[in-house]
Amino acid sequence: MDWRRILGWAALASVVGELVSAFFIEFPPGAIVFAALFLGAWWWLRRGGIGPVILIGVLSAIELLGLFFYAREDADDWIIQIAFLVLGAVGVIAAIAVLRERRSAA
């Protein structure tokens, strides 16, 4: 399985999710900054190296941890937050898998 490619797709999906959520949350600049960070990490990931893998993993972990503090008022909130939960989990798992593959190859 190509974990690096999965990590890249998770980062791009997070960019789209953050940009869409910016229209519906109380503090849109936060979502826009996260989208920019994910986009920059995705771009950096295409160039290679381990830095972007760690950055995407950390950003995904922050997404996961932040979900515990968001209000869930209706079904839309649950659907959106479950989607971000899945994206965050995929990002963290893929980042760990890439790091493990790199470590075992060394």
C-alpha cells in the first residue's frame, strides 16, 4: 500500500474540508490557516522528505483532538465532524505508516 499517496490525498481532502467549513464556523480564519498549512504540507510532501509527513500527522492529530471540543447541535454537525474524524484518523495512520516504512528501510 502506498501510504505516502494516501497521506497526500488525506491532506488535500482536509484542505477542501477546512475551506468549506470556514463558511459555517464562528472563527473562519482558523479554518483558513489550517487549510493553508495542509496545502503547504501537501505541496512539500510532493518534493519528498520526512518533514511534511510529520507536519501532516501533527495537523491531523490536532484535528482529531479538537473534535472533542466542538458543539454538536444537529445532524449536520455530526456528519461534518465524523467526516473530519475519519480524515484525521487516516492522516495520523498514514503518517505513522510512512514513518515506520522509512525506519524499516534504513
